[in-house]
Amino acid sequence: MDKPLFSENWYRVKALRPKLRAHTRVKRHDYRGSIWYLLADEASSRFHRFNGQAYQVIGLMDGRRTVHQIWERVNTLLGDDAPVQDDIIYLLGQLHQMDALQTDIAPDIEELFQRGEEHQRKQLQARLRNPLALRVGLLDLGVDDVDLGTVVLRHRLAQFADHLLAQRRPLQVLQAQVA
């Protein structure tokens, strides 16, 4: 069944002038023989994949055109393959949820805080659900070179000790090589 071309909610978004935020980049990606477009959010290090239709819409979001003008232009370019108005609304919702969209309307600060708290809560839940996937920082880039060399040396010695213990060699061999 085909989707209806027009949406009853179109009046809510048609006058918006959306554009992508400065911290986002769109990259073309060939995935298993299909062309996809990755929206890279450099601020959060997240990636989102879109098809060619969505890419056409996203590419026209420059902050000067309204959503209605973008939709009309995409209809001209893609013809029967163009997305319907509900698809455009859904895409705008996805971009808004990713914090990748900027419009001419001031953002709702309370909603932004709630979304940030929700994101942090979900990350904590994911870490607690899978304790084997804990993330541990390996290096502190604020450490000077001497301390970093000591850390690397201790790490290598610990690896060597584990190797010797795995082979069941006496501890005296390890002490002779360290000294």
C-alpha cells in the first residue's frame, strides 16, 4: 500500500528553515554494493546512515530554504521516487533527535537538558548490563614523557611476567632479567 503524498502535520514544519549543525559531516559510503550516506556527528562521535532520498533532502537543508521548498525541489529531482511529506517529517525528527539539526526557531533548553540526561542514563544502563564491556582509559595525555615511559616499561614487564608464569618458569629467571 502506498503512503499518502500529503501529511496532516505538514503545517507544523513547512515554514522551518533547517540546516545541519557545523559539527556534522555527510560522507558517501559504499556498503555491500549499495550507496549509503553517513552523517558523522563529530561532537558526539556518532554515525547515522541514510539512503539516497534522505541525502537529497539533507543536501538541500541550508538554512535559507523552507521545508516546503525543499520538498518541492526533491519532488522535481526524484519524481515518483521522492519521499512523501510524512517521510520528510520523520527525517526532520531523526535529525532533531541526533542534535544534528538547526532551525530558525530557538531551541527548547529544557528539552535539550532532558535529552542529555536521558542519553547519560542510557549509557550508564548499558555499562551496568554488560560489565565485561567496561571502558577503561589507557593513557592520560596530560602525563609528561618520563612518567609515560615508566608506565609503558611497567606494562611490558607485567606482560613478560605473565608470559613466564604461563610457561611455568621459575620466578628467579624473571628477577635476573629485571635486575
